Amino acid sequence: MSVDLKAWRGVAPDDDAERTAAEAADEASVVRLRARTRRLLGSLLRPHRRALRVVVALLLAQNAAAMAGPYLVKLGIDRGIPPLSGGRDDPTVLVAVAVAFAVAIVTEFATKRGFLALSGRVGQAILLDLRRRVYDHFQRLSVAFHERYTSGRVVARLTSDMDSISELLDGGIEDLVLAGLSVISVAAILLWLDWPMALVTMASFPFLLILSRWFQRASARAYRRTREAVALVIVHFVESMGGMRAVHAFRREPRNQEIFDAVNDDYRAANLTANRLIATYSPSIKLVGNVTIAVVLTYGGYRALHGQTEVGVLAAFLLYLRRFFEPMQELSQFYNSLQSATAALEKLAGVLDEPPSVPEPARPEPLPAARGDLRLDGVRFAYRGERVVLSRLDLHIPSGQTVAVVGATGAGKSTIAKLVARFYDPSEGTVTLDGVDLRDLTDDDLRRAVVMVTQENFLFSGTVADNIRFGRPDAGRQEVEDAARAIGADAFIRALPEGYDTDVRKRGGRLSAGQRQLVAFARAFLADPAVLILDEATSSLDIPSERLVQRALRTILADRTAIVIAHRLSTVEIADRVLVLDAGRVVEDGPPDGLVADGGRYATLHQEWRDSLV
Amino acid sequence: MRPYLNQMVWLLIAAGAATGAGIVVPLVVRRVVDGPVRHGDATGLLTLGALALALGVVEALLIFIRRWTQSASALGMEAELRRDLYAHLQRLPIAFHDRWQSGQLLSRATSDLSVIRRFLSFGLIFLVVNTGTYVTVVALLIHLYWPLGLLVAASAVPLFSVSKRFTQQYFKASRTMQDQLGDLATQVEESAQGIRVIKSFGRRRHQGARFADGARRVHDTGVSKARMLANTWSQFDLIPNVTLALVLVVGALEVSRGALSLGGLVAFVSLQVMLVWPIDALGWIIANGQEAMTAADRVYEVLDTEPSIVDHPAAAVVTPRDVEGHVRFEGVRFAYPGAQTPVLHRVDLDVRPGETLAVVGATGSGKTSLVSLVPRLYDVTGGRITIDGRDVRDYRLSSLRRIVGVAFEEPTLFSMSVRENLALGRSDASDAEITEALAVAQADFVYDLPWGLDTRVGEQGLSLSGGQRQRLALARAVLGKPRVLVLDDPLSALDVHTEALVEEALARVLKGTTALLVVHRPSTVALADRVALLYDGEITAVGTHSELLATVPEYRAVLSASTDAVSSGHLLEEGAA
Ligand SMILES: Nc1ncnc2c1ncn2[C@@H]1O[C@H](COP(=O)(O)OP(=O)(O)O)[C@@H](O)[C@H]1O
Ligand SMILES: Nc1ncnc2c1ncn2[C@@H]1O[C@H](COP(=O)(O)OP(=O)(O)O)[C@@H](O)[C@H]1O
Ligand SMILES: [Mg+2]
Ligand SMILES: [Mg+2]
């Protein structure tokens, strides 16, 4: 049963935009992507240069010590035993070999331990660094980016992709390097022990190279696909867990399961392709190794037979040969993790390379204390290229004024609010605060000055007090409670089982919708901005609560700039000025009572609203 | 899991055979050294060389077969477990999802399952194979020369004690790590979903610091895990090396005594070297196994949670057509799981077939809780709710939720096409039905979207306005003509004009449908035949709007806009005059 992905997901304006700009699929950008990934890797490793040098030194020491083993065995057999046999009882050589062996063993033990601990530390530090960088970058990216990238993908990047990098870091990289080193040094020893046999061994190299080349190409593609497939699984998972009420209430379970099975199976298939590659690659390496060993055995036996080499040399050679091909197995394994981690790193590099479309200014204008004088000058705005929402808007809101914006759904009220809060930048024209273009303000200055409350009022899991304190993290408990009291939320909060310390759970689910809205209000009041934007922020409140909020607003908004968007005209009454918006244009502008008297659109709206009250 | 068990057996056989082939090679080496080389037998050498070649090819082939099938079966198992987990999560009640952070659920469905898969595809096999190799090699060593063989066998004792200590420590550390990763995933999800709030308050750095704390905790656990690994793995390296050194010394003495041939010692040592990797890998396998065990623990924590809202065996299958829609609440009591005080103490209500009853009450009085009980999103803790005299718990869930249509106060839209969002579970909804539902909700705007009904509405429908989302949610509720409608504050985000239009269309639907309607506004109350006032967890008054307005002061307080608003309306008019 296959679910047609397109049919249920629907068509979006830019499906490709779910990728970051850096991950477009064409050949040229793949090359660019690799370069970016390498740069990212470089910048991750650079701070640990010194530690990495120590790591490599430890690794070399460990490798040397490990290599000494078989050679000492050879010495023991070829040089240690003859003096003991045939009546001569001379153990000095054997004792010397034993001592050397003991030293080698202790060295190997100590270096291995030091190496593992240190490289583990470095690996964790790199992961921490990468996590923070990616997280911070996501936070810096615009709302528009998040709207198309979706939270599920953000989660995928920061969980599953990190997992695959961490897998490489804690399981692999050391063995990768170690195995590589041991292959090289064994090759040298082999040459030194018996070069004709070594040359025979080296005949296997071209095969190994060709195999590896093939694997690298194929697996890079395969792992890229697994990263995309797992992201889809995560997106679907996160979304269905988030909307479980709707899922249950509308018996969505079977259909959801069908879709999940499809994405889950897709992920399985992607993984299978990748795993089959390594399942072919690794035994092929083994095959090459085994054939080589058999050939060398025969050839070496032949040479020993003709006295061209010693038996001890043959034994040592074969031992080393195992040491040569065994790590190749590991090498292939870790090559595999590396490919998987690289695919993940590519995704992360893509995210990190995504430029914030609402960037912070390079040379910001300071605005320590905003007065709240807002001006929109010739503002033109369209969300995604196509339809223009605001065509040319001029608007001046002097500081301290409370402006109500009314108009039909889709008129562009929220868009104005979002422009003033700089969720987006206008395509043309400017939005200024106290004469400073918002694009020239630091995020800190802007956010201190402008705060927006919407009907979405997202709450974070954590206590009620923490959620209110989100408005101003340095606020004390008393200030938090004062803010709650001011908008009439104090009573219900105190009635909660643990009062202000009650955990509101994910997305504030522990509270009723109206209660959430009150907390969101308290949060905004505590922030105490110069410009407050309320976008249908009271829609879930009952009339008495709304009235309380209204009363609070009257005092609070007295000395600050406010934009109030509401379809309940009761909210509008506190405004000094009303704007009626239609299709992105201001069609009426004036004090509320003046507009009522003028008998225009607002008067009609007002009448409709009055009628709805009875 | 059955079919996988069979495969597993085959895999073990293949793996064992491959390892066996690998073990035999050193014996061939011994033959070569002791036989042809010593006796100058060239043909014997060729035969043995061919044997080594054959063994090598067989080994590689067996490994190939094992890995090829193994990846399929381990991935199949992982996918199946993930599917079961998802299916189970969908069965678990809302109360469960209220409590569990989705990041924790997600980390179980992804990281934990892949840890388990990795163990199944490598760890488990190698645990068996390596133990087998170890035992076989030691047995062979004892057979070759028993005094040295016993020496090698004795090295198992320290190995065992090292792994035992390691196992205990590591188990705890991996659990901590996986839980911390789950918390981190939760934080990531929250800050992606709450990005607007974070931006609007400029709390990027605040959130960043919180995330950094979480990431730092993961880091610390990771570092302490690395330290454990360093300790243990280096010991796993040390023990076989020490044994090898002892064997060499003792072996040399034995050779000099003539108790052992030179070729015998060479074979012994080269066979013993075969132990290095299995023992080395043991450290990795144990770590992997511990991680898989904690992961399995975490997954089974969820899988072992019994769904509490399920069909009982005798539950009836009823089609909406056979339902009149007589809804009764009989002494209903409800408390959220874990809460001390109930939200609803004693609710008695009788909604006659086709009647529309408005539920009115202050913010937080329990209206949403009350209506959630009808489609059994939660189960009552006392009393019962019946539809046509039958307890809702006696309906099959699939029937009940088909009979009852719901619109939540916060409309949830999924990142799917409009059509899919409307139909949700009803994939059989016809275009005509969808058109009709959209008309009722006055949601014609969907036809103006770039791809009409096929347009994907973004995550949580965020690129639609609140009013648009609410109308889609309403359309979804009325789609397919449920017999009982539960509408929780369905018009709160609409402007007055649209609200009037929706009310008009909705009134026609409500005529033939039993409905529970949570409302805040007098205008919406007009849709209802009667109104019930929810106050202090009880229904304190039922009657028509004007009756209650006249006789019940609490009702007046909650619903009457007149006092404040109209008087200020007068002010407006006076100002205008
Ligand atoms: N994130 C978005 N992406 C694309 N289009 C949008 C987005 N948000 C709003 N729109 C569109 O822009 C127009 C104006 O929307 P909005 O400002 O939300 O209106 P209002 O708040 O007045 O109801 C509408 O046509 C709406 O569909
Ligand atoms: N999931 C939940 N767990 C625990 N308590 C809850 C939960 N949801 C709501 N509550 C509490 O139950 C009470 C009633 O909430 P609700 O039914 O949503 O009220 P409303 O009448 O506003 O719809 C509130 O005090 C709220 O804090
Ligand atoms: Mg809006
Ligand atoms: Mg409610």
C-alpha cells in the first residue's frame, strides 16, 4: 500500500523551499555544499587544534606500541628460542624481548586510555558547539523561514542529524584514524620484513581503491536520502503528536497510520539502500584481504621452502597481514559512519549558511529608550513573491497614541502588525521607530521597544511564573504577580494547585484557552514596551475577563503607543484613533466617535456590532 | 517479530561459519610451516594454499550473505517497532499526551529505536559470535597445547569482572543521556513552535542560554561516558596483550624444553591473536548492549502504558443514521488525572434530539472539559453520559466519534492539503459534502488559495489568519453531518460581519442536529434553543437566554455585554452628537 505523498500533503508554493537555499539538488550546488561542509568541519575542529595534536600523538604512540607486539613475537621465536635450545641455556634475549613486550603493553594501555578520554572530550565539545551554533542560527532565522521549514524539520536537524554525527564522534573517528595509521605502518613493516612478499600484497591496493571510490560516491547519495527521509518521519510524528485531540476526535488514526507507514517505510528503504552498500563493500574488502593472504601464504611458503626467507619471517608476515586487513574492516565500518555523518553535516551546513532574511544591522543605531513614534513610509509587502498584501501604505502613529485597526479578515491588519514587530521586512518603503529604520536597530533595542501579543499566545512548558517572566527575565516574583493582578489573572493563578509554580505543561495545555490568553497578556505587560501590539488578543476571553483586561489596558496604554487589532469593537473603544483597512489600504482614519458620526464603513461596522450585542 | 527470529538463527549460523572459516586459516598456516616448508613439498604447499584461498572466499561470501540479510531484518524490525510505537501512541488517550512531552516521545521513536537496531544488526550477532569465537579458540588452544591454553582461558576472569563493573555504570549513564536528549528535543520543538513569541519578546539569547544548559548537561554526561569507555576499553586491550606476552615467554621455554614444536608455538600465537579483536570488540558490544537496553526500557515505558480509553468487547457499532442524538449528562463528575479537585462536580443535562444547547461560563469554569467528555477525549470519573440512552462508553469509539463532530476552540490544522485537513479521518468524504461544509462555515476563501482545495495549509495553518483557521475547523466538524455537534467557542476569531454570515448558515445545520455550543458572546447564544450556565463545576441554571438574563445574576455577569459596553456605546453616541 503506497500513499501518494503529494495528494495528502497538498501543494505548497515552494516545496523546494523546505530545503535550505544551500541544499538545492543540482550538481554545482552539491559541490558548493561540500565546500561548505568542509568549512564547517574546519571551523568546528579549529578551536581544538592543540587537543587534537595531543590526540594524534597519543594515537601514534598507541599504534607504535601495538605494532611492536607481533614484531616482538617474531623476535622471541627467531632469536629468543634458539639460545635456549640445544643445551645452551641463555635466556637473556628472551628476557629482553619479554621486558620490551611489557613496556609496549603498558604504553599501549596508557595511551589508549588517555586517547579515548581525550578524544571523547573533544568530540563532546564539538557536538556541544555544533548544537549551540545550529540552535542559535535557527533562532536568528526569520519567521518566514520557519514557516516553510516547519518545526519538525528543525527538530530533525537538531536531533537525528546530531545523533548521526555523535555516532561517528564517539564510536568512530579514533578507529578510523587508528586503523588508517595501522594500515600504513603495517605496510611499511611488511616492506621491511620481506619486500617481494610485500609487493605481492600491494597488488591488492588497486582493488581496494576502486572499491572505496565506488562506495564513497554511492553512499554519499544514499545517506543524503536517509537524512531527508528521517526528517519526513519526524515532521509527521511531531505533527500528529501535537494535534492528538483532532486525530482522536476525527478518527484520523488509520489514515495517519497509513501515512506514517509510508514515510516510515521510505526511511527504512533509504536506510536499506545505504546499508546494502556497506554490506557489499565490507565483505568485498574482506575478500580481497583473504585472497591476498592465501596468495602470500603460498608464495611465502614457496620462498621459505627455497630458503629465501625464514619461517619466523613468514609467521610474522602473516600475522601482520591480518593486522593489515582486519582494520580495513573497521575502516570500512567507520567510513560508513563518516559518510552518514557527512550527510548530516551537509544538512547542518545548509542551515548555517541560510542567511537570515531579517538580518541584524552591521552598524546599528542605538535606541536606548524609545518614545514610540511609528512611521510606515510607502510600505509595500508581499509574503512570497506573488500577491501583494500592502501596496503602498503611509501611516504615522505619534508616540503615546492608541490606534485600533479594523477591517475584514484578510485585509492585512496582522501584516501591518508583523511589519511593525519586524517579523518581516517590507519589500519597499520603510518602517521607522522614533525616526530610525527598524532595519538599523539591534534586536535587543527593537524587542525592548516593541512587543506583540497575538491570539496564538504560545506558552512554554514550565511554571506560570516562568511564562510571565518571559516578558522580562530579570523580574522578581512581586513584579510577576503585579502584572498578573493588573490584568485580572491573579485570582485564577492562585486557585491552581501550586499557584504561580504550577507547571502549565506543553504549550500551556494545563490551562484553559482563556487562561492562556491572560497569561500571555501578563507576559506582555511585564515586558513594559514603548509600543504594544495586540492582534486579536482577547478573542477567547469571556466578557467579564475581557472587561478587566480592557480596564487594565486603559491605564497601561495611556502613555504608550499601541496598535490594537480586534473585531470586537468593545476593544476599540479605548483607542484614540481608528483605521479601517480594506485590501491593504486605509480607507477611513479618525477618532472612533468621529467615524461613527461620519456614517462611513466604521459606522456600519459599529452598528453591526451593537446589534450583535443583544 | 517471529519471522525475524528465524532469520536471526540463520544469521548466527552464517556468522559462526564465517568466523569458523577465519579460524581455520591459522591452522592451515601451521600445516604449511610444519608440513611442506619443512619437508620441501611443493605440491602440498599448493594444495594448502588453495585450501586457504577457498576458505577465504567462503568466509567473505558468508559475511556478505549475513550482512545483506541482516541489514534487511534489523531495519525491518526497527521499522516495525516504530510503527507499533506510533500506533500505540495514537491509541493512548489525550490525558497521556497532556503529560508527555513530544520531544521525549520523538527521541524514543527515532534515537532509541536506531540504537536498538544497531545492537540487533551488530552487537547481538557479535556478542554471540565473539563469545563463540572465544570459546572455540580457547578450546583449540587447549587442544594445541593445554598448559598454555589454560593460561589463556584464565584471562577470562579479569575480563569478566571488568565488564561487570562497566555494565552497571554504563547502564545508568546511558539512561541519563537518553533522557537528557529527550528533554533537549522537547526544548528544540518548543522553541521552533514558539518562534513568534521568542522573536516578539526578543528572547533569543534567553532561549539560547536555556538550550545551552540542556546541551551542556548532555555534554557532561557524554564526557563521563567517554571516561568510562576509556577505562574499560583500555583494560580490554591490556588483558589479552598480557596473556600474549606470557604465552610467548612460557611458550619459548616450552619449545626449548622440546615440549612444543616451533610450528606449534607459531600456530598457537597466531591463533591467539584471533582473540584480540573479539575481546576488544567486547567493550564496544557491552556499551552498545547497555544503550540498547536502556533504549528498550524507554520504548517499553510507552508501549506498556495501557490505553485507558478503549472499546470494551461488547461496545456497539452504530451508524450515525441510526442515532437520534439525545444527549444526557447524568451526575457527571470529572477530574483531570492527578488533579486533587474535580473540574466538574455534578453535571446533569438533557439535550433533546435536534436541540441546540449553549454552555456558558466564566474562563476556566470547565466548559471545554465538559464538552470533551462527549467524544470521550477524556472519560468521566463519575456518573455517565449517554447518547440515545446508551452510555458513550458502550459505543465503539469509531462509531461514537463519527456520531459526534467537534470543533475545538483552538483549531488544529495539519501541514496537509485543505481537503485532507477537512476530511481527516473521513477519507470517503465526497466533493459535494466538502463544498457543503465549506459553505456552512463560510470558508469559501479556500477556493481563492493558489491551488484551491489542494493547497497545503502550513504548519498549524499558521499562514492562514485565525478566523480562516477557525472556519476550516468548523467546516471539518460539520462535514459528514454528525448527529451530535460539539462546538467549543467556534466563532471567537471571526469579525462581526463574517460571524453573522456563519451564524445564518450554521443555524440551518443546527436545526436537525443536536448540538452543544460553548459561547462567550450574546450574539452566538442566539443560535441556541436553551442555555446552561456552568458555575463552580455544576450546571446551576438552564433556560432561554432572556429568562436567564432576567433571573440569574451570575449569568448576567458572564454574558451581558450591556452594562459596560452599551453604556460606553452611549457615550460614543453622545460624543458624536
Ligand atoms: N504567512 C503568510 N504567508 C502567506 N500569505 C499570508 C501569510 N499571512 C497572511 N497571508 C495573506 O495575506 C493577506 C493578509 O493577511 P492578514 O494580514 O493576516 O489579514 P488580517 O489580519 O487582516 O485578517 C491574506 O490574504 C492572507 O491570506
Ligand atoms: N489538561 C488539563 N489538565 C489539568 N487541568 C486542566 C487541563 N485543562 C484544563 N484544566 C483546568 O481545568 C479548568 C477548566 O478548564 P477548561 O475546561 O478549559 O475551561 P473553559 O471553561 O475556559 O473552557 C481550568 O481551571 C484549567 O486550569
Ligand atoms: Mg489577522
Ligand atoms: Mg475553553
